[in-house]
Amino acid sequence: MSIEESIRQHIIDNFLLGESSRLASDRVSFLDTGIIDSTGVLELVMFVEETFGIKIEDDELLPENLDSVENLADFIRRKQGVQQPTK
């Protein structure tokens, strides 16, 4: 399973209760659409740290890192030192 697939599945299962239509693309903002609130961000951070074996520092808790499937996958790859896929 790709990083994007893993994130997407976690969001659908834990925040959207199976309603995948609210996550129409990997660029949908979690915060702007109300998919995740500030408490949900903490849960998302725990999922990412446990699943991908990285530590997210306080100064990395930024929308450009965490606010969509695409942003989060890119952030995880940077933290893991993995080259970004060509878009």
C-alpha cells in the first residue's frame, strides 16, 4: 500500500466514517473542509508517527505539511529521506 493509500484509508475510516466522497482528491484540505479539527490533527500525528516511524516536531505542525493527503505524503517522504515521486 502506498503512503497516499494508507493516509487516505486512515482518514476515511477514522474521520469520515467510511464516507469516501468527502475526500474527492488528494489535494482536499482537511481543515478547510472540516474533515479534521485541531484535535484530529493530534490523532493524525500519532497515526503518522506510529505507521511511518517518524517523529513530527512541534514546528512541523503546519498546514503545508499536514493539511491534505498530498501534503502529508510529501512531508512523510521528506522525513524518511525518500525521493519525491514525479507529479
